[in-house]
Amino acid sequence: MVASHGGGTSADVDALVGAKLTAAQAVEREERAIGERDLARDKSRELEGRIKATKDELASTQADLAAAQGELAAARGEAATARGEAVRARDDADRAVVQLAMAQAERDDALGRLADVEADQPAGKVVVDPVPALVAAYQIVVDAGARASACVAVLRKFLEIAPDEPRLDEALGIQLLRDDQVNEAITGLDRLGPDRLTPPGASALVEACFKLRRLPQPLAVLGRADWRPAIAQQLKEVPRWIKPQELLQVASEIAPIAPPEFGQFLEGAAKRIPSPDRHALFRIWFENDPSQAIAQVVRWAE
């Protein structure tokens, strides 16, 4: 065996070197582990800081949200209060208009009675017509833009004074329709009959009947209507609830006034009317619009 310098063998030297190397590596690993641990600790602290900041932001956002919700609730409350005040103000305005109309009617009625008395009419023979005063007072209500319910209240009161006045009856029917009291409007306007209805009254009756998917009776009312947009549109579309056998009757009643939508009605009616009645429909159509009527006959022939 060969002796090493210092009295030890080469194997001992190698072992010592290996041990030192292993120790150095262990120290290096430990230092690396400590560094990684410190880095991880720093990252953890950073994350904790971020989490805390996020929580603070969330708390702030929640506080802002709560404040916004409170403001929204307050705004809604104020809006509800404002709406209530607006409704009350409109009600007050309607009541004021009604009171003004009543006062106007009473004043005109009183002036009329005074004039008759001053004319030395015989006692017990004083005759005063309240209708002009009532009609004028009602016009005040209309001009003031009162709601339909206020107009209805005024007209019902006036009809207690002049129960047989057709102008007031017709106005009541029109306002009942505006107030969406459709059946009551039809009942009131029906009582007048077609001969006493003006075009606005006839139109109101037709519109009310159309809302209930029925034709007015008698159909002569159709010929007195002024065909406002609400019913003209339905006329153009030829409602399916009008029976085919009724279409010719409707055309006959509308023909004398021939509103702009009449041609479209005839064109639609021609597709549904029974064959035996087409010659009569053609005659009405020809009198209203000859070129379109002839074109339809050609289409029938084809």
C-alpha cells in the first residue's frame, strides 16, 4: 500500500474530499432552500397584501353600491311622490274644470231665467232652454283638455238637467269610449239611432263595436262615420270576424262616402265574398273605382 502525504492513505484523502464536497453541496442546497423559502415568504406577503387591497376595494365597492342603492331608493321614492302629486294635481285640475263648467251653466241658466222674467211672461209660464248653456259649459271642459272621466262626470250631471238632449247623449257616448267603457258607450249611442248621430258619434259607435269584434246595428251607422284612423285601419284589413255574407252589406253602406280605404276593403272583400254576390260587389266597386274593378274581374276570370 502506498502511503499518502501526511500519513493517510489516498482513499482517506478521497473520502475527506468527498465529505467536504458533500457538505458544501448540502450547505448550498440549504442556502438555496432558505432563499426559496424567503422568496416564497415574500410572495406570500405580496399576495396577502393584494388580497387585503382587493378586500378593501370590495368593501369600498360594496359601500358605494349600498350608497347607490340608497340613492336609487330615494330617487324612486321621490319619483313616486312626484307621480302622486301629478295625479293629485290633474285631479284637482279636472275638478276645477268641472266646477267652472257647472258654474258657467248655472250662470247662463240664471241669466236666461232673468231675461224671461224681465220680458213679463205670464206667471208659471216661464220657459227656459238650458241646453245652450250646458253645451257651452261642456265645451269649456273639452277645451281645458280634461280627462275622459271628468267629461263623463260633467255630462252625466248635465243630462240630469236636460235628459233628452241628443248632443249631450252623443258626447257622453264618445267620452265613455275614451274612458274605455266600451259597452256603456255602445248602449248610449245605440239609443240615439243612426239618424240622430253626427259623424263623430257614428264613428265612436263603429269604433266601440269593432273593439268588441262586431258590426253596429243597424249597418246604416257605417255610412255616417267619418272613418277615423282607428276604424279605417280595420276597414283596410277586412276583419275576419265580419262574416262573408255581411261583406256586401258593409260595402253597400260605406259606398256613398267611399273613404280612401274603401278600395282596399273591396279588394279584400272580393277574396272572401260568395260567388253569387260578386256581381253586386263589382257594381259597387265599378262605381267607386272602374279601373280597379275591371282588373279584379280579369283576375276572377283567370
